[in-house]
Amino acid sequence: MSGVKKSTAMTDDSKIENSASGGPETGRHICIVGGGIGGLTAALGFAQRGFHVEVFEQAPALTEVGAGLQITPNGGRVLNALGLDDALDRVSITAQAVQPMDALSGRAVTRFDLSQLDGPPYRFMHRADLIAVLEKACRALGVTIHLGSAVDSADLTADLVIGAEGIKSGTRAALNGDADPFFTGQVAWRAIVDAPNADPVAQIWMAPRRHVVTYPLPGGRVNIVAVQERAQWANEGWNHRDDAANLRQVFRDVSPPLMSLLSKVETVHLWGLFRHPVAQHWHKGRVAILGDAAHPTLPFLAQGANLAIEDAWVLAACCEHDIDAGLVQYQAERAPRVTRAIAAANANARKYHLSGIARTVAHTGLKIIGFVAPNAFLDRMDWLYDLDVTE
Ligand SMILES: Cc1cc2nc3c(=O)[nH]c(=O)nc-3n(C[C@H](O)[C@H](O)[C@H](O)COP(=O)(O)OP(=O)(O)OC[C@H]3O[C@@H](n4cnc5c(N)ncnc54)[C@H](O)[C@@H]3O)c2cc1C
């Protein structure tokens, strides 16, 4: 069994030719390009089914951008089925509610109580903590992780090669040709600040043509993602630094509770939000893609990672006995769901950014719904949060 025919940018200690060997149970060998959330979840899913798994990650260490993550019950069911619930309990906060706020007045528009949700907790956590939990579980099952290994999936040979390289996936391009993303006219900042004793609530601070989402992270911190509509383009990557003064200038008219969080921001990153079509081809021969490689999503529904986690489980389950048939089933199961989730995320930005009379009407409507039908929001999200892909 061979792992890599040829690789690029590999460090000396990541020579992979020596480490590729047949799996102890099935004898089948999976190579995964990308050790992010989707790649590591897939590694675990396949390893638990007895496959021999190798992960190739370009970064010199398995870490993550400094940002929080909301893991909703649909993603949580997969992580629980992989046996990670206790580990996640130690590094996450259980969310109690989602609270749309008027960013200008500082008043809550309504409150959606998450305690009514079925299944695992809706969690707030740091991305790096989820990666650490996944990495530990992968290593315990004998998954080989090659760090500092930027590889091209075309250079790998295995029973199945999975492209989990995220938004700029070379494997997606190989299966589908170059994508044609377009700028949505929105940019986003992300930051983490110290703010002890924050309520376990995700707050969506809505203002005309802008919004901010805040939620607490373990260790007395608060995660901030702020979005502004603007014509000017910014890059798509997640690692471009900006001056915190620019963020505060855009939100200079918001109410004191939000301003006090923004005033604490020291390090901030800015990126442009682009829409990408869902890939038409998720597999070809013995090569497949998952997560952002197949379907990048805007961050307005907190589902990109959750969908990647679901993909990973479904791919491993479908391919357990018959990889060729499994790949067909995988795309058939996943494409309709992710297409629906992406459309819902796209629509949310418009709702958050209303101005004038439309804003007043929408906020009043939300208040009334929250009063007369407090579970209406969660009922509308059943299709998203209630799915159990592990069934
Ligand atoms: C600020 C922000 C907040 C978000 N909040 C949420 C949230 O609350 N909930 C949620 O569900 N989603 C959220 N998302 C979306 C989510 O983070 C992504 O959808 C998710 O990370 C996708 O996982 P992935 O494994 O497909 O790709 P990635 O996480 O991008 O991982 C890809 C990995 O592949 C590696 N790689 C790339 N090319 C190569 C190569 N050639 N060789 C080897 N390795 C390679 C990269 O280094 C990286 O480690 C958020 C996104 C952002 C930016």
C-alpha cells in the first residue's frame, strides 16, 4: 500500500512513504488532505470502522485560527457518536439562549430559549479546543498525522483520498474546475476579548447594514464576529489583520453594552465574505471532498463546521462496506441538506441588516412572536438541529 507518489513542501520529519501501511481491520487505506475540523472528524470516523488512516496537514502544528465555534445539536450528535462528549464537556459552555438585540438601543428584541432543544447541548467553544479533542482521539486510534505536509490529492494513492482542505481546496478544483465565487458586499471581523461572567447566550446585535454576534468562551472570554456591508473588497482568507479602530469606527453608534466589548478588542482580523456554489461533483474515482471544500458557507447560521462534521460521518458510514457505491450515496444524501443550509445562511444577513421602517416592523414582529409563540424560532430550525446523521 503506498501513501504518496510525490509530495510538496514536506518537512523532513513528515516523510510519509515509511509510515503508510495496511489497516489492521479492513486492510483499506484512507488518505485525507487537511487536518481541520472536517478532515479530523473523517479520520476518526474511518479509523473507528477499522480503516488505516493518514492525515496530511500543511501547517506545522494542528491548531486553529483564534476564534470561537458554535456546535449545534446536529453536529454534536456526530461528536457524541464518536465518543467525544466527555472531552467536549470539559472545553465548552452549554448555550442557554440566542438573543437578537437592537444594537443601537441595547435592548433585547426577543430571546430564543435553547433548553427546549432535543439532543446534545448547543455548545460554545474555541476552535483550537475542538481540534485538540479530535487530534487526541485520532492518535489514540492510530491515525497517522503528517504535519508540515502540504500535499496535492492527485499525488496520493489509497483506497480513498479525501480533500478536506477547506475553502481553497485543490481537490475541489480538480473535480470541478475553478470555482467562481463572488463578493457578497460584506466583510467580517473576528476577535476574542476578556469578559468574565458573560451569560451563556449568543447575542445578535443588529444595526442597519451591520451586525455583531457575541458569545462566551471558556476562560472568561467572549468571541466577537462583526459584519458590515461595504462595496470595497477585502481578501477571503481568515488571517488578515486589521486595526481595531476601524471596527470601532464602523460601530461607533452602538449602545454601551456592545461598545464596552468592542472597546476591549486589541487584535482583530478582517476578511471578505464570498459566495461559492455548492460543488457539482463531490467525488470522482476514488477521490472525494467534504466540508468547506465541497460547500463553503457564509457564517450567518453557524453551520460550516457542523456541516463538515456531518459530511465526515456520512462519508465514513456510506463507504464502510463498498467505497464506490458509498461515494454516490454520500453526495446524494448530503447535497440537498447543505444546499438548504447555505440558502438559509445567505438569507440571515439581510434580516439582520434592515434599516428604517422595515427594521421597526421586523423587530416588532420578532417581539410579538417571542411573546405569543416562544418556541416558534426553534420549531423553524427543526430541520437543521434535529437531524441525526448517525441514526
Ligand atoms: C469567524 C468564523 C466563525 C465561524 N463560526 C462557525 C460556527 O460557529 N459554527 C460552525 O459550524 N461553523 C463556523 N464557521 C465555519 C467553519 O469554521 C468552517 O466551515 C469549517 O472550519 C470548515 O472545516 P473544514 O475542515 O472543511 O476546513 P478548514 O477548517 O478550513 O480546514 C482545512 C485544513 O486543510 C489544511 N490544508 C489546506 N490545503 C492543504 C494542503 N494542500 N495540504 C495539506 N493541508 C491543507 C488547512 O491548513 C486546514 O487545516 C466559522 C467560520 C469563521 C471564519
